[in-house]
Amino acid sequence: MKVFIAGKGVISAIGNNVAENFASLRNLQTGVSKITVLPTRYAETLPAAEVKLSNEELAQRCGLNSSEPRTAFLSSIAAKEAVADANIPDFKKWRTGFISANTVGAMDKTETIYKYYLEDDNTDKLIEEDPYDEGYVTELVANQLGINDHITTISTACSSSTNAMAYGARLIKANQLDIVVAGGCDAMSKFTLNGFNSLMILDTNPCTPYDENRKGLNLGEGAGYVVLVSEEVAATLAKKPTTILAGYANANDAFHQTASSPEGKGNFMAMQGALEMSGLSTKDIDYINLHGTGTSNNDLSEGIAIQRIFGDVPKVSSTKPYTGHTLGACAGIEAVYSILSIENGIIFPNLRFQTKMKELDFVPVTELLENMEVKHVMSNSFGFGGNCSSVIFSKAN
Amino acid sequence: MALFINGIGCISPQRTFDNSEFLAEVKEYSTNRLTCVDADYTKFFDAGSIRRMGRLMKYGTAAGMIAIRDAGIEVPGAISTGTALGLPEVSQRFLKSLIEVDETIVSPTTFIQSTHNTVSSNIALLCKCFSHNNTFSHKGFSFESALTDAQLLVLENMDNILVGAYDEVSDYKYAAMKKTKELRSEPSSNLDVYGEKGNGVIAGEGAAFFVLAKEKTENTYGMFVSNKAFYKPESTEEMRNHILSFLKTNNSSLEDIDVVISGISGAKETDAIRIDLNKNLFATQTIVAYKHLCGEYMTSSAFAFWLASKMMKAQQIPDAVILENKNRSPKNILLYNSHKHNHSLMLFKAC
């Protein structure tokens, strides 16, 4: 049984919707710059890829109260775009799910509330919603979308939104749901900025994934969703779906809490598993959207695993030089980019790449490639806790 | 898809970590905050790890390892877990230090443990489980989603799925529950929580894990038949219809049910629907309650799952959990729990 992608929506540092993101990707326009929205002492020293809109502006765009977490605004904007894009007749008559991922929940709010709490553990601020409650963000958006048949939140660090899409597809295949809006969101927070900084894996310049001289990642924020539908729903659509979710796999590296194994065992198993499910061979993959964070460890493990599986490595690039690493949102955003690649026959470049890594035989794409035939795209996402997931998107016949 | 429960592990505010016991002695607390009775962690981790690990990391991981050992397996086929709030104590330690030093120098130790998937991946790390590893973090649906994930995995030809849930009551959460008047006032005995006097819940926590499999073993506790989650049901009437249709879908009926595990918590407003159903729908069933033992938290249905497993295997209902006794033996068990907008049903069958 096929699972079709009927719609997509995205917001990131390079645009507030799919069209703006696509234009920036084509124009090689990075979203990494000086921090201006998040109040932090690192504003001048650690670049990041922020959505350059205040909470008030975002809240206004999505119709939520401006006191809600920023993560919910990003989620709402992208999820609503995806649902509108799918334009499913009689949306209400189907069994519908909203499977969203995030890793910071309402952390942006906690940072403020917690300060008050430390001063007075009886502060009125405590009446606000629990800041570690990631499901709270999902329910705010589910309520807006009018979805209540199946709602849940996945939190597997940076692989979260791949697992959200996979879980949604599995529910459709098991005939439990007909439509699933799946993806993820995350906002910038001092918590994650200081956390990654304490691990010394943030680049003080715009990141350079897969470069021999890479120095780390830049954090980003955003949200990306796809609307997954069954064959039955797909048959009712005026706009024929361009893409199917052909394969996915979730594996665990079981090596270290925050580092990948040197041989990329989990990465290898995730890619291998996704290929097996899709029934495709390595030669069929036209493009890999890399996890490619820009850290020494990730790019090496992922690169070695790719080399082992593919031998003859297809075109690859990381789009994180555009968007930064958006954590729980990255696979949702990169799913949208992978689909754009298939729909438009375009492969986006790995910006700022200069020097080949000495351990690898391949280099990423460095220029925009147009008029390509892109039928099958693999997208990787790997996270803390050894969580490794890969997904394959294929052109619908 | 019905699955056999072949191994269990539970660490809670009661002495539940030893599978050879079954609530022989119930712990009474005179506070509105229940915390876990620790197991002997040296059986699971080396001294260095014990020092570095936060409290939930220890009892969550240990509960998972107890279930794996109980099932007599080395490596589960996959791991799927639920946690509503992740690891708030370590996350708050990181947050506190970052606020105190105004973002200057912070240690990564607590940050590393702050992602919600830490326990699930730590179990994978300890038993070298390279397979599917998922963590759901959605309020009162966290454990329920992990169960659905496990059922899907078995349909997809995996077996021996380790499924579980864990949460802790942090100082911050406790203060927030006090402030919102969710908590009943102190001092109060956990054993009196369902009485007429007082209003509000007792804060609780715990971890419970299960090995779910296609085949029965000598250690099987019973069968987990099915579960279903409901978002925002609005009335007793609506929930009543959901219950009847859930039973019908699973080729069962109200008459078949011997025992109902009720998520009654001591909060008058949210208990209204449960009390109504207990009185009017479940008139012939023995009704069992559990939140006086573990307290209220968003993944408490995992504790109820443990209780169902133990009752099925022992074919006995401890006096300490009986709310309404109709002298029925625990063959077919229905669990109805809810946390705010998240309601869920689970069905069990003794073997």
C-alpha cells in the first residue's frame, strides 16, 4: 500500500512558506546570521538561523495568543500551510491524525518563568502551562486544525520529525487512519544554545558541513509538515500527489548518549532499512539530503556509513548551511526540500563548502543543479541518544 | 493486535521493583507528594554511572532492565516509550545554572541527559539494542502511543517489544501543582484520597516497562488485548458510548468484564465522570483504584498496566486496591484512565 504526500508546509530562517523557502534555496540565500530575536549574551558571537519575526508578529499570523510558546506559532504556520496545500475535499469525513515532533516544548517560556520561580516558588507565573510539556504545543495546533482522531508527539531528539512521518505512514498502512499531518517544529532557546555551546559543537561562523575544516553547527528554528494520505484519499484529490513516502527506518546506534559511533552503525542501519522497505537499490537514489550538521563527529560517521552503503555515492548536500540545525524540526523542513527537489528536478547545493574531508571519497554538490531527473531522494536525521532515522521520498507515477 | 505480556518491571512509590511480591505491604504517606521507592541500582549500573545519572534516569532505566530480565531475553526486538515531561530535574539543574551564571559557563553533563529520549536510548545502550527506538512525549497519551507503536511493530513482524513509560515529580512541577490548586492540601494520607473529605490529587511518579510478544511463555502474565485513546470527550454519555463500542470492536461486552481499573484520582471535578461510570455503567464489576498507591501523573496508566498484569498472573486482587467488590476474579480487565483532555481505554485478558 502506498502512502502519498498530498501537501507540504514550511517556515524557516529562509522563508515563511514553501514558495519563499524555494526561492531562497534557488538563490543560494542563507538564513544564518547574527542573532537578533532571541535575547542572549551570545547574540554577537554565535550566529544562528532565526525566523526574523517577533512572537507578536508570529502569533498574529497564526491566530494564537502571543503568550503561547514560540514553537507553537512556527508549528501552526507550517501545519496550516500543509493542510491548505493538500486541499482535501471533505477533510472532516476521514480519520485524521496530527503527529508532531518537538524537542524544546515551551522552553522559550520556561527560561522566563523559571527565573521568577527561583526567586519565589509561589509566583503566579506557575499557573501557566508546564514548560516541559511538548504535547501542549501539539494540542494547541491540533485544536486549530480541528483534528482529534489521533494526536501525539514524538521526541527522539534531532530525528524526531522523521519518526513522526514514519509513525503516521504506519498508522495509514495499518488502516487506522486515512490522513496524517506529520512533521515537527522547534524554536530557538537559550537552553539549547547554551547546551550545544557547552558541548563545544557550535561554529562561531556560518557552518560548513562536510568540509575538512568544519567547526560545528549553527542552531536554527522553524517547522515543516507533510500531509500523508492513503490511496483512497489520494484518489479524491483534484491536485494529484507528486510524491510518495517510499521507505523509512528507525535504528539506534547504541554507542554513546551524544556521539555517533565512528563507523556510523546506526546511520548505516537506518539508511539500509529505508532502502529495503522502498525496494530500491542504491543506484536508484538520485540525491541524499544529508543530516550534515557541520560537527566533526556527525559528518564523519554519516559520511563513512554512506560510503559503505553506496560505494558509488549519489549527489549529496546538506541544507543546514541555509537553515541551521533546527533540531526537532529539521527532518520536517528537509522533507519539504526533498519533495521540492523531486517536483522541480533541482538539487540544492551545500553552501560554503571548500575542502574535501580526507576520510571520504566524495564531496557534496556545491552549485545549484537544475533540469535534473530526480525520482528518489533519501533524507537522513540523526540525534542524541543514538536515534538514527532515514526516509525515502519517490516521485509518484 | 493482542499481545502476551511476558515480562514486567515497575519502580513506583510502592515496593514494586521485586516481581516476586505483589503489594504485600502498602506504603502510607502523609504528604501530597509521593516519590519512588528506589531499587538497588548497583544491580544495574556501575558506581560511576549511578553518580552521574539523575533520579529518573536511574529508576526509568532500571525498570526497563527489570522487565527485560523478567522476560528472560537479552535484547528486546525494539523499544518504545512514553514520557510526558522527560527529565525535568536534570533539565532544571541545567537551566538553573545557566540563569545563575547568566549564560557564561555551564557544564554539559545535565544538558546531555535533558532530551526526552534519554531513558529509552540508555536502555538501548545497555542491552545493545540497535533496533527501532521511539519516545512519545504527549501528556496523557504518551504511554498509550508507545503501546500503539508496539502493536504496529508486531504487525510489521517484530517481536519482544519493550514498551514502557516514566515520569518524575520535580520541585518545579510540585510547586506548579500547588499553585494551580490541583493538589490536595497537606497533611493527607494517600490511603484516604478517594474519601468525601478533601479535594485534589496527590502528586506522583514512577516507571513501568513491559515485554510484549506474539508467543506465550512460562512467565506470561496475561494478554494485552487493545487500547484506544480519546481526545476531549465531552460527557459521561460520550465516554459511555466509546467504552461500549471499544468493547464491541474487541469482540467483548460489558458482561464479560470482571474488573474495571479506574483512574479515579481524588480531584472532585475530574473524577465526576469516573464516579458516574463506576456507579451506573460498571454496576456488576469489581472496581479497582490505583492512584492512592502511585499518585497522579500523566503516564500513571503504565502503573495501572503493571497492576493489571500482576492481578492476571496472581488471579488475585489485593485488598489495598479494591474500591467496590463484586467478588469477581480478574479474568477480563478494563482500564479507564484520563488526564485532563486525554482519556484512554485498555483491555486485558488473563491466559
